[in-house]
Amino acid sequence: MFRHFLPSSKRPFKSLSEQEVLGLAISSEEDDARIYLAYADQLRAQYPQSAKVFEDMAEVEHTHRNMLIEMHRQRFGERIPLVRREHVRDFYDRKPDWLRANQTLDQIRAEAELMEQGAFRFYTEAARMTTDASTRKLLGDLALAEQGHEEIAQMLGDKHTPEDVKAEESETARRQFVLTYVQPGLAGLMDGSVSTLAPIFAAAFATGDTWQTFLVGLSASVGAGISMGFTEAAHDDGKLSGRGSPIKRGLASGIMTALGGLGHALPYLIPHFWTATATAAVVVFVELWAIAFIQNRYMDTPFLRAAMQVVLGGSLVLAAGILIGNG
């Protein structure tokens, strides 16, 4: 927290010489080209056409780099100063590799757009600081080129990702989302909502004590969430099945399992027994229909069939819990 009160080791952008500005521009173009190639490598397996777009964008960045190097060679010789964006105060940042590794296609496209906007602002400001006519012209041209990169990306996208390919890639992204988040989350929600019905309502009708019922529901929900989360993460690493990160799937399954049980456990914080029980019953009704909706929306299960399976099964478990509690 004290770093805000200490002098920064980074240099103000306006303090850079024209040679250092060129060195910074060269290193930035090299970084951006490498990032685009990393995006291409990340996308190649699932989105080969979009990967080709980023490969072509990296080639454009290499062209800009070569133009900058030639300008530096003409004005200052062969030795390029080592100035990088992390050396300059308030310079636009780039995310490290480990924060870009699991981005979606849409996130990658949005990140690339932000990169081009930052590069445009850099070249615009650098051109204002430069007095040499040829260098200023080059930086101004590069600013316009960066501003036009969005159009270049669009043209490259039209070339490499026609409508049928875009539709295919969108379907691939949707399928991956379903496999990584929806499927394990839905399984967890079903398990948490249905499997905890019997113990919670059995405890409610057996004891008539809302606090004790809440404790039973809390322990059942949290325990089921931990169990489901670890089971989902441990049984499939996702490499062969293509279901994605086991940690993401485990979190989705565990959190939704716990929430499914807590939904009808929390009403028992209400001290009046029948008010709490009626509220819990309403929550159960909403949960079961929500599960049926998710099955229909993401799993292509006919709504009536999903409703019959979930609502009928949940009702039977609920009835079993009440009967056992009254037994």
C-alpha cells in the first residue's frame, strides 16, 4: 500500500528521447506480434480459421517493426536502446501469458481490440513529441495503421472466417461452455436440490425445530458441494474428453450443489416452523422448474420431459422426507 507514496522507478513517457521512443515502439511491436501468435496457437485446435486471422495480424506487426528498425538505423545506427513498456509510467499494459491462457474466443477478440486502441494512442502521442519530419511521418502513419487494424481484422476475418465457419466456431464455443460449466453445474444443482430434500424435510418434521433443521440443511449442502466438486475435478482431467479444466468443472459442480441445498435450507432461519416450511417448499418448486428450464435451454431436453423427470423425482424425494420425519 505504501508504494503509492514512494517515487516510481518508471520514467515518464515525455522524458524519453526520440531514439528511446523508437526503441519502445520496436519492442512493443515485437511483443504484440508474439501475443497474436500465442493467440493463434491457443485457438488453432478448436478455431483454426480464427487462428489464421491472428497469424496474419502478427505478420502486420512484424512489418511495422521492420519499418521502425529501418528508421532507427537511418537516424541512430544499429544499436537499439532497450526500452520496454514496463519501463515507462502510464504506458498501456499487456496481460502476462498465464492470464491469457484460458480466454474465450470473444475475450481474445476484445483483448486484441484494446491492444490496437492502446497502440494507436501511443503512436499519436509519440508523433507529437517528435521533431524529425520523417520519423514523425512514420509514427503518424503507424497510428493510422493501428487505428485501422480493427478494419484489417474484420477483412481478415471475412477472408478466413466466412459465415459458415463463424457459425461452426460459435457452436464449438457454445458446446465447450456447456461441457465445462453447464453440464457439471446442472448435475450439481440437481444433486444439491434433490438429494438434500429428504434429510432437510425429515429433520424439519421430526424435530419441529427450525434452527436444528437449518443446521442439518447447511451440513448436508456444504458436504454435498465439497464431495461433488472433488469428484467432478478428480474423475476426468478433460484432456481426452475435451470437457475443459477440471478445476473449473469442479468449482461449477461444487458451488451449484451447495447452492441447490442451501436454497431450501436458508428458509429455516425463520423461527416460525410453518412459515419456514412453506417458504422452503416454494423455493423447492422454483429450483425444480429452474433445473427443467436449464435442461431445455442448454441440454436440448424437451421441456415437458425435463419437467416430468425433475419435478416428479423431486416431489417423490420430498414426500419421502416428510413421511420419514413424521414416522
